[in-house]
Amino acid sequence: MNTKLTILHLIFFSLISFTTLSQTTDLDKLNLDFEIMEGNSAKDWPEFESPGYEKGLDTLIAFSGNNSGYIESKKDAKTFGALSYYIPAGFIGDKIKLTGYMKTENVSSDGYAGLWLRVDPRVTFYNMADRQIKGTNDWQKYEFELNYSSGNAQAIVLGGLLSGRGKIWIDDLKVTIDGKELQDVDKMIELTPELKLSVIRQIQDSKNDLDISNEEKLQESLTPLIESLGDKKIVAIGEDTHGTSEYYKLREAITKRLITEKGFSVVVLENPYDDIEVLNNHIKEEEISKLMRKHLFSIYQTEEMKSFLDWYKIDSIRSNVAFKGMDDSFWVSHELLKDKLSEIQDNEILQLIERLNDAATFSVRKYNRKYKKSGKKARNENELGAFTYQIAIDLNDTLESKGLLTKQLEEYLFNIKNTYINYFNLANKKPIQSRDEIMAERIAYLAKDPDSKLIV
């Protein structure tokens, strides 16, 4: 076994300075209002051929300014016509929103009009197919928001579309990411060969060896790393493999020192949230190995994790440190919530709790049979999961309105909502969130406390 490991402990902090950059001035000249001309056409709005549709620039009708884009069907219109605008991506953010104005004239009942947005390659797509605009309508504002994947997005393509017969105009489109204009959003920068070499040199200059031959040398060699992390809000400790003893030993040592020396107050595992809550509830009474087998993923069934939990369960540690999970919680979250509310004698809340438990545990048939008089039936598992999500929202709002929403209850309900959000998305034909996105939202929730410092 190697007794010396090289840790490039400044790699993340070195790269941060290379991965964010203010947008170039070209983004100030986006032609989303059709006002920048190139000959007789709107600049950057290519006129692709669409059989049965005429598309172009209207200089007489506009929501604001002098121009708008239009699509008009011809006699042989059978499919759809679309106006499209391309923006190179690479922006850093979580949510992308398209806002714009549209005017319609005699859009046929067998077709529809809408704005559309696509993030390539295959990140997200929406075309208002579930909000179809038909008939004749004066200028109206439309907008929608989608998930945006910073690491994957390469291009943003948007515009307006007409399916069937009729005519539409679009104008004053705007794209924002996390509520910011594109020119104000940080952007991933492409690493040129020169920049890559500079990063490599910074890493080489910043590395230091960790000596794990004995405990004293390990702690001594960890000190530069601990000092570099002390002022951070969130520290994510990765791994090269699942179950490698050296890495688990390092994670345990780093975690303990960040807690005791740098005031870190939350430890988060990639493990079901409710499992960790149950483990916490029984950590003083039950044997640690038994709790680990019942409530931790197999990747945490290690001597190093047992050593950490034996240390964590000391009263003085547990009083200052929260131990949390960030994965989905399908198992007993609803039961934990029910136990917390067991002493509340409020019929409205008790009914919501019962319904939440039933939606989380019943089959579709059993749930529909019990609530057949409610007027809402679940047609499939997705809709039943969507009911669970909505009931959690209703319960949160009801508790808040009655002054009964504690921090613990809010956290339980937040994790239930996050667990069932994709059932709601599927039932309502919305883009689903990835597991990583949902776990990141849980981290963000725990980090919203200004005094918290997280180890993930």
C-alpha cells in the first residue's frame, strides 16, 4: 500500500478563475427584437425553406420599434413553419427563461401558434404544445422557464412557430438565465492549449504530498489543505473509487478537522434523506454497525464510516453538527412527518397527513377507491406521485398559514416535494430534473442558512 498520496488541493480553486468570465459585448447586440437589419432581412434570422409557409420581416406591424418577425401559411400548408435564432451557449446557471410577445390571426383549430426554445445537445425543449394559441389574438406576452444544464449546454435556439393555417407575428424576445440578462451571466470559457498549460502549471505549483504512513504525519500534511478550505461555504470531498480505504480515511480526517477547526456545521451524504434521519434518531440507542447496514448505501459500509459515526454520536459533536442525506426519500419521510405532527389536533392538517401517507404508499387502484368522492382520480403511477407532490405543497402552505410550520417540518416537506417532483413533471408533460439536479437543490436548501458551512 502506498503511504504517500499527492493531493492537488487547489485544483478546484485554481480552475474557478478560469471557468467564469463576463460575457463579450456581442451579447449586447442580440437581434431578438428584429431591429438590426442586414439588407432587407433581420440579421441572424435565417429564412429556411418550410413547404407551405412564408416567413420574414414585417416592417408595418410590430409590438415595439419598427419591425417584427412573421410566419404565414400558404394554401398548401400541411405541417409547420418556424422562425429560429441561434445563440452560442456555455452560460453558467440552473434555469433558462424565454419571454416574448406574439400576435395571431386566424390560426386554425387543427393547428396552433407558440414560442419555442431548445437547448442543445438534447438538454431541454419546449414549444407550447400544451398551451396552444389559436384564432385571432392581439399582442400578448408569453413566457416559460426550463431547466438549464451548464455543463452540457452548447447552443440555445429559439423562435416562434405556426402549425396549421393562419398568420403569426413575434417580437421583443428575451432570454434570461437565473433571472439575469445574458450579457450579465457568467460564461464557461473554452480552455485553449495555452490556458490548459497555465492551469497545469498552477496545479503543479499548488500540490502537496499527504503522508498517510501514520496518524501524526497524516495530520501534519493535511494542514495546508485544511487552511485553504477554512473560509469556504461548501466543500465537496470526492473519491477515486468506491470503497478504497485510503480515500475513506482521508475523507474522515478532512471532515473531522473542518468541523473542529473551521466551524463546518453540516455533513451531507449521497444517501436517502429519510434513512439518515432515522439513523440520527437511533444513533444513541442502537449499535452503529447495525444502523449502517439498515440505513446507509453499500459504498458507506466501511470501517472509516463507522469510525466517523462513533465520533459523531458524541453529544458535544452532535449538538453542533447536522448529519443529512441528499438522495430521494421514498421510504419513511411521510412517517417521520406524521410522527412530528402527531400531537396537533387540527382536522384539516390531519386529513392532509392521511392523504399524503396514502398517496405515498397506496396503489393507484386502492387510492382511487378510497378517495373516489374527491373528484380527482389518478390514472397512473405518475399522477399518483404528482398527487403526493401537490399534497406536500398544500400541507406546507396550511401549516404556514396556521403558524405551525417549524424548520424541521419545512425540511421534511421540502425533501418530500423534491422526491416526487419528477412525477409531477411527467404527469404535466414538463421536462424532468436529473438526479444530480435534485440533489443539488437539497444542498442549496441546506446552504441557505447564512451560518451553515457544508461538507458534502
